[in-house]
Amino acid sequence: MSDRKWELVTAVHDPILAEILKGLLEAQGITVHIVREGYQAAYGLANQPGTHIEILAPNDQVADARQVIQDFNSGKFEAAD
């Protein structure tokens, strides 16, 4: 069993955004685990009030993961015209 501890990087309500962030983080070499919570996840409902999707990373990669998400939110990964 691994001693790896998972920590919350961010939480979102949009499953598509969660998958985009997961792919972006993995492309940067960061291991990611997504946890969907709430009754909406159990019934396959998306973008409903109360949907809570957590993006977790190993504790030794959390700072890097948060920086990647901050860069994403600031537009660093947008294509230049």
C-alpha cells in the first residue's frame, strides 16, 4: 500500500471543466484523482445545483497543481492570435 496522501487542489461544479483541468494537470506531469459527490453524481446528472467535483493531487504535487490551475484561470494556456 502506498503512503501517498491525496489533498484537495480545487473543487468545481462543472464535470466538463473537471475533465479539462484533469487533462491539463496530467499533461504537466501531475497525478490527478477526481471525486464526484452528491446525489447528482449517483444518478448521472451534471451541472445541477449541489454537484460537487473535487480534484485531488498527491500532497507532494499540490503546490504545482494549484499553480497550473492559477495559470489556466489567468489565460496562460490560451492560444495566441
